[in-house]
Amino acid sequence: DCNGTINVRFRLLPFVDKYKEYFGEEEIEKFSKEYYDHMGEYTVLQPKTIDVLKALKGKYKLGIVTNGISKCQHDKIEHVGISEYFDEIIVSGDTENNIRKPNKEIFELMCNKLNVKAEECVFVGDVFSTDILGALRAGMIPVWIVSDIDRPASYYKGIRIQNISELVEVLEKIDK
């Protein structure tokens, strides 16, 4: 699902078009429900994520802002066992009017919940179009986790890391 940026129904369209005599709206609905009901079971963390969260917990206020269906996103968070490390969790599906990243309102909502100013926040994300642009629009310092560190060099000069284990060092530099 392209890191959550493409709805599963959209991803199904070429398949459904090719096999339309076998798939109607009822089958699409069944598949979509099944997909979202079980997606959390297949969620995995990047290596060292728990170590990083342990290092950050108590030193910083931590929050999650994620787009998606409420049950699906909460299932993913619970499956990987990270909720205990966060002070606040915002799922777009839980917000009034389904506010989603990159809308700066969802970032501002997190700032309000954590009682911090946007310019004091570092937002870590792996999707440029939602996480990084949204954080920039909200006035936060974005840190982009991107596996191909050279890919965005021509248009994005901000902070980039290849994996979450680099975050503690990056935050220490920002603190200075």
C-alpha cells in the first residue's frame, strides 16, 4: 500500500478490472475488510526501534501521528508493543473530520496534546508527501527516514537518516 499512502481499494482496481467477471463490489468490500482487519499482524519494527524508544522515553515527550483506519492503526501499534513509550497517539481515523497528514491541523493537534510549540518539535517519518511536508507546514523540524539516502538530494536538504537507530545522535545535535 505504498507506506499507507494508497488506499487498498485503489490498489485493487487493475486486478478487479482484469478479472471483473469474478469480482464485484461485494468481493472488494470483503477483501478490504479482511486486509485492514489483519494488516496489524504483519507489522514489524525497524531493528533497534525499542532501544531508541527506551533511550528517548522520559527525556522527550513522544507522540505518534498516523493516517489510517482507527482499528487498523491501533492494532499495528499494539502488535509491535510500542504504545507504552508514547505520551500521545493520534490516528487520523479518530479525529473529528478525519484530519490526515499532511494537513498541519493534525500536527497542531499533537502539539496541543503534548503542550509544546511546533518549533520545539522534531517529527520523524518515512513518507515525504505526508510526514515531511506536513511537519514543515506545521513549523516542526522534520527527520526523514529514507533507505536511499541520496534519492531526495536534489530537492530536500533537511535532515535524513537511513534507519531509526541514528535518531538519538540526531536529536543530541539538535538539542545543542
